[in-house]
Amino acid sequence: MNVNRKVQTLDEFTIQQLRDFPQATGELSHLLRNIGLAAKRVNTEVNKAGLVDILGDFGTVNVQGEEVKKLDIYANDQFTGVLKHGIACAGIASEELDDFVAFDDAKSAKSKYVCLFDPLDGSSNIDVNVSIGTIFGVYRRKTEVGTVVTQEDFLQPGNQQVAAGYIVYGSSTMLVYATRRGVNGFTLDPSIGEWTLSHPDIKCPETGKIYSVNHGNFFQYEKAIQDYIQICQKKDKTNGGPYTQRYIGSMVSDVHRNLIKGGIFMYPGTIDKPKGKLRLLYECNPFAFIVTVAGGKATNGKENILDIQPTELHQRSPMFIGSTQMMEELETYL
Ligand code: AHG
Ligand code: MN
Ligand code: MN
């Protein structure tokens, strides 16, 4: 029989990592396993989006003032439910919920981690069959284990994350997660329903040729950013170009591509929305952690995203993220 011994599943990988840390309790591996489980369920629904009545507007408006699609709610319920019923998460905060949820059952209260997530990112792309994703960040709680979590556990700067990751529901489905030790990517093998290590030890190339920004907002950006975008457009082979512009409108897919190929992704503030659109806790912080561990950089234009002390759950932040050399060039304009 021909057995492919190269295949390593997400569970095998996290258990193997545990062996290097005899003091580890396995709680984080358990939490990642739960996220992988919820993501498989969401993936199944996403794949059916064109078929079933689940597609379309849910008709309500979320706390961000945006219209909510049914799949956002489905994904939110799956991640919340799976983490609540697991034994490794004491509470969650989600882009789709006004407030955090403290899991007050005895086993959850004994857990040391909280998880913050954007259950479905890029949801305007669902009904046109374009890649979407999930983003999550995991923090060690500040309050004492055994008690019920409070807002303080969720309002931590991104540099306190112990792990962060995303799932991209794309031409294949991938789960990528980072701990301080590195970034690893797992592709879902649909034939066996397992996350399989396909992208070990991902490193963000030091430079690249892709820039990603919503050009429709160009005249809403401050002059320094307009200048940098024009520099991207003027690059030729004498100065590292030509650059190419790629913008899907699902941050997960845009940053994933740039992480693999090298590039820069920008969601600056605009005249109408000086803090931009992206949410610090659910979108910016997890990606800033992942890309930083992979060797890249992330700022809000003034300071490192990971050093921002959040003051509210749903706060927004401008975001610039990507390959170090491209970020450094941008910084000379800011
Ligand atoms: P969400 O679907 O969770 O609301 O997030 C969508 C976000 C992000 O994924 C993407 O980069 C950005 O919105 C696109 O915004 P614009 O259409 O304004 O460019
Ligand atoms: Mn989002
Ligand atoms: Mn969302």
C-alpha cells in the first residue's frame, strides 16, 4: 500500500509542538482544534452559498451600521457555539455582537484564553462567489482563572496575543495560524475533512510587487498616501517595479496573497472616516500579529498596530501591512 507519510494534520502538528513544551497544558491546541472545527462547518455552508436560501441579506444592521448577511450570523453562531462548548475558551468578542460574551459555565470559567473574531470577512463578496474568510486572535485573560471574564480581558493590545490566524474560503480552504514560534498554513483536504500542513513556516517576502488599496477612495486619502500610491504606479524596473495592483475587497484574501507573494495592503483613513473601516480587535490585530511573526510589518501610519491600547471593542483603525521594505518606503511618505 502506498501511504503518503508527508501528510501532517493540524492535530498532529499542534501535539508535536506541545512535546517541545512539557509545561504546556494543551489548552491552546484544543482551542485551535475548535476553531478548525467551526471553520469546517462554515466552509460547508459557504460552498453551498449559491444554492440555498441562506444567501442574501439577513435584513438586520450590525453594530457597525452595516447590513448583515445570513452567513455572517451562521458563522458567528458556529464559532461562538463551538468555543462555548469546548473547554479552552472563557469568552469571546465578535464583530457581529454588540458586547463580549462571557462563558459562565464552570468549565469555561476555568479556561485561560479569550478569543476575538470577525466570523465572516469580505461578506459583500459572498453573493458573487469571491473568496471570503474568518479572522481570529487569542489572548491570555487578565482576570483570574475560575472567575467570569470582563471587558478588561478583551481590551488588550495586539502584542499580547498568544496566537492569531485566519481561514480563507477560496479556491481551496486554508487555515493559517501564528504563535510567537512561527506561522503555518493548513489546507483542508475535502476528501478526508482534515486540515493538512501545506505551508510550513510561512515567511513574508522582504519585498514584493503587489500593492492593494481601494483606488475608488483615492481623492479621500491624505496627500502623503496619494503620493505613495502614485509612486507605486510609477515604479519601473530601475526601482523595483513595475508594481501591480490587486484588491479583492476581502481583507483575508488580499493579505493572504501578499503574505505569500510579498506586497503591501493599505486601508487608510478617509475624509469621511478618518479611522478607516477596519476593526482594530477583529481584523487589524490578528493580521498584524501574523505578518509580524512572518517577518513583515503593520502600522496605523503612526505607530505599530500591535502597540495600540484599545479603548473600545469595536474601534476602527487605519491599516498598512506587508513586506518590510515596502512598508519602510511607505513610511518615508507618511
Ligand atoms: P466585513 O465583511 O467583515 O465587514 O469586512 C470587509 C472589509 C475587509 O475585508 C475589506 O478589506 C474591506 O472591508 C473592503 O472595504 P472597501 O469595499 O471599502 O474597499
Ligand atoms: Mn471583516
Ligand atoms: Mn465580518
